[in-house]
Amino acid sequence: MEGVISSITYHSEVELLTVLGIPGSLRRASLNRALLRAAVSLAPSGMTVEIADLCDIPPYNFDDEGAPPPSVVELKRRIRAADAILIATPEYNYSVPGVLKNAIDWAARPLGDSAWESKPVAVLGASVSSLGTSRAQYHLRQTLTALNCYTLNRPEALIGQADRKFDVAGNLTDEKTKELISQLLAALAAWTRKVR
């Protein structure tokens, strides 16, 4: 009986997933950063969500690829160490914010040393617009395809009129949005276990 219990415990430890949340905005009060904070508390059993910070990532410069800045080295390390990635993107001018694309580009370089290779990724985004971040998410998905990520297709998490769904402290209060994030995280867990 003791051997069976040990075996079950070991199996549970193997199944633990670590997800790295990447916000597409530098703003501390960003709705998308708040989505990731909500994901931390909504993560299903067997999953932990950590949040990266892109504030120290400099503009990408090909000349620095051979000796990337420490912040880039650390970002790549965290992407590689994570079982999956959760990107929360705003929408700027119908597309992905430059700060997010910049970080993605750094982590994909130099050629042959991409941290994104075969990484399971889920995408979500919040906007005050009624469309959510649909156009930004579609552009982001194109980039993730080019990087050979395993991008989760459904459920889509296009959170519109998001300014009405958080309290003044940045806590998610909308129950339907909480349910959607919970569904997305559960799907990401299943997807990650399937593709790895």
C-alpha cells in the first residue's frame, strides 16, 4: 500500500505545470496586467501562474544578439523554464503593442536559439472597446505561428468593455470573465499536457 501512495504522489508532482504570464503593457494599472493577476488566483489545481515584467527589456538591436542584456537572458530563461505561456495583450492601433513584439523578438533571437520553439501558448486580452483585443490577438497568433509555438485556439478570451469589469484596485469582479479565464487556463493545462 505504501508503494502505491508513493507512486500516486510522484505522478502528481510530474503533472504540476508552471505558466509564465507575459503582459503586453508596461503600465502598472494595465487591464491586461490585472487579467494576469486574476489568472494567478484562478489557476486550476496542478498549475501555477507567474508574471513576467518587460520594463527592463531594451529595444531589440541585432548588434547586441551575441551578448544580449541580462534582462533578455532572464526573460528567455523564464520562457524556457515554463511549461506554457499566457500572453495578455492590449490592442494598440489594431495590433500588438510594440513593447510586447519587442520582447517576443528578443526571445526568438539569435537564429537557432529561440526560447519559443514548440512552446504551448494561450492568448487573452482586455480592452475598453466592445471588440476586446481581437485584431491584436490575430496578429499575435500570426507571430506565434512563425515561431513554431503550439498556440491554443479555443476558447478565445476577447474581453471587451473591460473598464467595467475591474474594481478601482484592479481586481477582476465580473463573474463571466472569471469563468472564461478559468476555462482558458483549464484548456491550456490540457493542451500543454497533450503537446509536450
